[in-house]
Amino acid sequence: MTINLNVNTNINTNTNVQQPGGGVTIGAGNGKTKSFSLAHKAKDPIAERKEQAFEKARKIVSDAFAGEQKIDAELQELRDLSTRLTQENKEKLDQISQNNTEMAELKQTYGVAEDSEQQKDLEILMKKNDSLYDPSVRLTDEEETRYREIMAQGPTEYQSRMMERYEENNRLHREAEENLMAIQANGSAIRFINGERLKTNPIGDAEKAAEKVLEAESEALKGELVGDALDHVQEEFSEKVKEAEKQAEQKAEVEERIEKVQENVEEQKKQAEQVRQETRDAQSSAETAISEDISLMQEQIQAEIDKVLEELKLLAEDLKGNAVDKLL
């Protein structure tokens, strides 16, 4: 059984889609997606551990995508803000342009000459307004004295209407500058983040980390399976050794019995040989005794014969003697 971590990088939206067969597609904010498929779900411990390793690997990649999505969202927020501020500045500049047009019209309507006292007093009022927001702008002592006189007697209608538009323009300028600074800061942030992202590869690193998790679990499972197999082999080997030892003992007993039988056979052979030898010896002795007896008997018979012959000889001589005696 294998667990496949299929990675697919495409432009898409931020969505998580359940795939047939238990797979999941994770969408990224920048349109990148990753597809994960569980090739097989099993209930045995090995399959469960593989699935757990897969889930851990999937989470690593998913978290990396989530991090990238968050960065993408933040970048998009900065872009959207810059776009909105740019539009606001366009509207502010349009309003400033409109105010300048109205100020030129008011000057013409009221017939105020450029070098008139009313225009010079207006310029002092404008400079005073500028000094409120720009520390580098300061009224001279003479201008400060004249400013207090103008305020004491009150600005003219022309000066009041002109200052309304001038103050609004100053406010719009300040706001536009703040917006421009924000736009520039956003641009710098976007460039910096994109530059840093080019130096790193969170998704690639996450994929490598996920692969290492799967490889580590695979190696661990292999080690355990090999260990179990070795234990099983060792157990079988031990049983075979015990069986061999038992057979060896039985063989030794059989060999001992055979040896004893062989010893008995040899002993019996020796005894049989001894009996045969004794028989041969006895037979030889008997034959010798018989031969001796025969010889003795022959000698005795011969002696008897010789004795009888001698007696016959003597008897013949006696008879001859008696016959002679009779003849005489």
C-alpha cells in the first residue's frame, strides 16, 4: 500500500475541495493549489500509521499554503489600500483645482488687485494658516502685529470666502501627502515582501519537509517490519535449533544404542569365536586323546599279541620238549 502526496501548482482561488477517493485540494490566495489523494484507507496498524504520517505531511504543506495565503491577503490589502488612497488623492486634487478656480473667480468678482491692501492682508492670513502646520513658516513681528489687527476688526467677506477655500486646500494637501506617504510605504512593503519571498520557498520547503516526514515514517515502518521479520526468523531459527538439538540428542541416543549393539555384537562375536576356538581346541584335544588311546590300545594289543605269541612259542617249545621226552 502506498500513500501518494500529489502536488499540483495552478492559478486558483482560496478553496478547499474534497476530491473523489478521499483527496483534498487546497487553494492558495495567490491562486496556487495543492492536491492530496489518499490512495487507500485501511484499518491495519501499518496503514493507520501511514495515514497519520500523510495527514502530518498534508498539514505541513497546508500550513505553508495558509501562511502564503495570509501573506497574499495582506499584500492584496496593501494594494487595495493604495488603490483607494490613489483614488482619494485624485478626488482631493480635483477639489483643490476646483477651489483654486473658485478663488480666482472670487478675486475677479470682488475686483481685488494683486497689490491691494486687502490682498496683502489675505496673504498674511494665509501665511498664518501655513504656520500652524509648518514650523518652518513664521510671521515676522510686523506681520504678527498686522494679523492681530485683521482679526480684531474681522476679515472681509472676500478674505473669509478665500480663506475657507485656502484652508480646505491646505487640509486636502496634508491629507494627500499622508496618503502619498502611505502609498509609498505600501509599495516599499510590497517590494520588500516580494523580494524576501524570492529568497525563500516556503511551499517548496514545506513539500520537502512533508516528503521527509513520509520518508521517515516509511523507514521507521521498514525498520519495524524488518525487526518483526528478524524476530520471526530468530524465533523460527531458535525453534529449529531446539528441534535440531533434540534430533541431535535422539541421534546420539540412537548412535549410543547402535554402539552398544555393536559392542554386544562384537562381544558375541568374540564369545562365538572363543566358543569356536574352544570347540576346535576341544576337538583337537579329543582327537589327540583318541589318537593316543588308539596308539595305547594298539600298543596294548600288540603287547598282548606278543605275549600270546611268546606264550605260544613257549608252549610250542614245551610241547616239543614233552614230545622228545616221550620219544626218549
